[in-house]
Amino acid sequence: MHSFTPRGVCSQRIDIDLDGDTIREVTFTGGCDGNLKAIGKLVQGQSVDEVVALLEGNTCGRRSTSCADQLCLGLREAQQAG
């Protein structure tokens, strides 16, 4: 399990569990509870590359990032640590 600290968003931590390059589980602490639980379910079983291609650069309101965008950074970090 890899813990990532997002920046510039409401969530405070993203816990990422990978099996090679496949996402086993993602959980968010803080942020928009329902939406972030849904993201965790949607990315489960997907490859890191597929999820990053889909979500990288997503913004939230006036912010230049989002929890989904920060997840991409966390996934890459977890992949490198793995």
C-alpha cells in the first residue's frame, strides 16, 4: 500500500494498492466522499496507464488540478516505488 499526499485539493491522502501495473484498490481520505468512493470503484482493476490517460489534467472549479489529477500523480509515484 502506497500513501500519497495530494496538493491543492480537498482530499488529504490517497492510499493506493497496485498489483504490478494494475490498480487493486484506491481510497481517499477527505474530499467529496461519494465522488471519491466512486472513482476508487471505477479505477479498480484498470491499468495505471489507462487511468492516467483518462484522468490526467482534470481540473476542479478554478483549481489547476483535481483529486482525479492528483490520483494520477499518486499512481505514478506508487508505480515507481513498486
